Amino acid sequence: MSVQMILVFCLMLPLVLSGSRSLAAEYYADSRQGSDANTGRSPGEAWKSLAPLNRATFGPGDRIWLAAGSRFEGQWSPLGSGSREASIRVDIYGGKAKARIDAGGRHEAALKLRNVEYWSVRNLELTNDDPERGKRRYGALIQAENCGTLHGIHLSRLYIHDVRGSLIKNDREEGFGILWENWGDRMPSRFDGLRIERCHLLRCDRSGIGGWSGHQDRRPGRWFPSLNVVIRHNRLVDTGGDCIKPEGCDGALVEYNRVDRGRQRCKDAAAGIWPWASDNTIIQKNEVSGLKGTFDGQAFDSDDNCRNTLFQYNYSHDNDGGFILICSVGRRVEEGQVTYVGLENTVVRYNISQNDGGGGEPPYERRPRVIHIAGPARNTRIHNNVFFIGKDFPTYFIHNTPYMGMAEDVYLYNNIIYAKGELKYDLGQNTRFDFRKNVFFGNHIEPPAGPEALTGDPMLAGVGTGKSGLASLSGYKLRAGSPCIGTAMPVPSAGRRDFWGNPLPPGGPSCVGAHEFGTADGRGDKDGKER
């Protein structure tokens, strides 16, 4: 080899090693000043419509810029994938107004990512409205079919509104603001590293953010859950039915979301935040309020075919259906030999519920209640929460109903149940409830107090003063001299911190309620999983 050839090879080597990233390009679209006859490769040569964006195939490191304030009609379903080292990124340029894609009810979704990976999409406005409701109508749709594992799809700072989808609960037909779905008969498919963050959803029907999986079957070789799904810092307002429901996941994290006014239009069962067919889900530091109706109408729900679901550090208030539903039909085999595991190992700790379970305006679809336990859930632990019923409405703290069986091993420890309104209890014929070291203060009708119950004033700093935001809840801290201080029942595996981030003693909580009195406020407000 000549010296010249060696020199050329050395100069080309970095480009070879960097792969396709050296070919990364930038693309521009501007609905007001662009033209589809342009190259699309500079602001002065911007495309005008979605047509060239749908024809192009993008690659690792590409940047796609949409002019701020642009309005595009139709559906954008881009082709091509990025890489782990170089995602494809979508954002706006030339201003702060989001670029809008309006599907107009004529397309399945405004944004559709199908069988692609390593995409980061930011600052778009998506809508899919029409006078008539439609089946399978979405703002954003993310699909994996017969393609294995898709990685690194991130949606952030999207504004998704007025998605007029079907209000009938059906996993493959109801509308969503954001839906991911994965299936595959030839090749099982799923997502790894799906993130939905800082999005604002308004008037999405039927549901807000969620998934559907064709791999819910628990038989060996059939269960293929999505991994590292994160739903964080989103705001959902005026949702027709369910608000956030991860499905077919292992290790999903749902945190710092603000959900207001769910189940506003549907007539079937819907709740705020709940998993289905998922394991090891953490639901923490969310605020849920204003769920309408009592079918189901709860802020949270631990539902069927799930194991090891953790609800912690959440704030729930003014939900007609109550604070939480624990729901299972038990282990079963469906037609076609699909196997489900029922519901087991739910933990509900260090949450604050204020004025949940009022039922709204009668007639009620279901009995108003704070906690509803339905069916043969196994090993449910509810400890160190505060429940305040301050409004003058009669409700049930626990309503237990048979649903293909009865719940087994329900433990309620170290909770403060503070009732100004009349609070009743209905455990049915179930004898598998274990109440210990709970505070029953106020207007309780025959509470199942259990051993070592406390009935005195828990001496909270400002009970009932919670407003919007987790930072408004200092009134639920204990005051000096409270009988809850130092009297808690030890709870193994109780986590590391209380509601405000104060560290717990090594053996678990020392105080009843959500506040570990006597320690300086900790640093428990960072994003991330904590069991």
C-alpha cells in the first residue's frame, strides 16, 4: 500500500468508525412559507406539508425541524430509525409556538410511529377531532408489530387535545391521547425505554395515556412485557374515561403526573392511574382529583394480572369513586388457554387522601367509598397513609365485594382515618382483614378497629387544608405531642422515606400516618424508583 493510500485511509477511518452518524442531515418544514418542491434541507428550502415528511426515510442523528406555529393537516408516520448513539430528533424552530398536526378525524392518529426506534419528539401540538366519534382514534400512536424489541422512543412537551375517540371501553377500539401497542404472532414485540414526559392532554376520549399488549399471557414463552416505560410530569385534564394505564409492562414508573377531572363522559368503569397485566409497577408522587361517578371513579386502581404494584407518596382528593380500587378476578385460564395471574402483592403506603368517596350527585352507579376491594386479591398492604373525610357526606371507608371470590390477606397498619362526615365500614363476610395500630378519629360507625387502635385526636398540623399540588400538604404533618409519634407498628420493607422525604428508621416507621416526626425534611423528591 502506498503512503498516499495509507494517508487517505487514516483520514477516512473516523468516518468509517462513526458509521451513519456522519451522514446525519437536517430537514425543515414550514406550512406558511415552505414548498413541497423544495429540498427540505434548510429553512429557506423548507417543505410545506406532511407529504414529503412521510416519503422520506430518516436515519441516525437526523434532525427534523418544524417551523413554530405551523399547522399541518393529516397524519405524520415517519420512516426510519435512529440508533442508541444517535436518536432522530424532532423539534420546532423560529419561535415558541408548537407546530400543530391536525388529523381531523380522517386518520388514525396525528402522529404515528410504527416499527421504528430511537425517536425523540418534542413540542408538537396534536389533535384529532371530528363531529362524530371514531374507533381507534388517537393523538399519538406508537406501534410494535412482529419486530422484536424497539428502543428509545421519547415523547416530551406535546400538547394533545380534542381527540374525539370512542367512549366504549375496548382495548383495540377506544380512543387515546397517547397509545402504545405491541403484538406479534411471528415475532413477539415490545418497547424498551419508552418515555412520555411533560405532555399536556386536554379533552382526550376515551382515555389519556396508556398501552395495549398482545403478550399478556403468563404461560412460558408467551409473556413478553415492555421494559423501562416511564410516564412522568404529564398533565391530563378533562379526560373522558381512564387517565393513565400502563399495560403489559415490567418495571413501569408513573410519577409526578397531575390528573384532573377524569371519567367525564364514559358510562363504563374508569379510574385515574392504574396498571393492567404488569409487574413491578411504581406509581408515586402523582396528584389525582375530580374523577366523576362511582363506576369506578377512583384516583388509583391496582388491577388484574398484576404483581408487585406499589403506590406511594401520592395525593388524591375530591374523587367521587374514592381513593383506590383493589380489583381481581383471580388466577384463571381464558378461552384459548390465555393464562392470567390475578392480583398479588399490592402495597399502598405514604399517600394522602382528602375528601375522596363523596359519590358526586345521586343516583350513584356504585356505593360511595374511599377504598373498594373487589375479588380475590392476594397480600394487600395498606400502611402509613392519611385519609381525611372533611365534607359532610356519608360514605364507606372500605367496601368489600365478592367478584369471582374474596380478597385474601389484607393488612391495614398505621393509617390515620379522620372523619368529619359519617364513615361506615362494609367488609362483607370477609375475615381476611387485619387492622392494627390505625387511628379512628371522628364520626366512625362501628369501625373494625382491631388490636391497639387509637381513637384520640392525631394532632395534625392543619388537617383538610390541602390545595392543588403536593407542596400544599404540610397540614398533614404531626404536631408535637401527637399520640401517633413513636407508636407505629413495625412494618417490614416499608421503604426508606415518608411522604415529605424524611428518612425512616432502619426497622420501618416509628410514627402512625404519613409523617415521620422528628427528622429534618429529607431529599425524597428526585425522579426515580424507590422500593
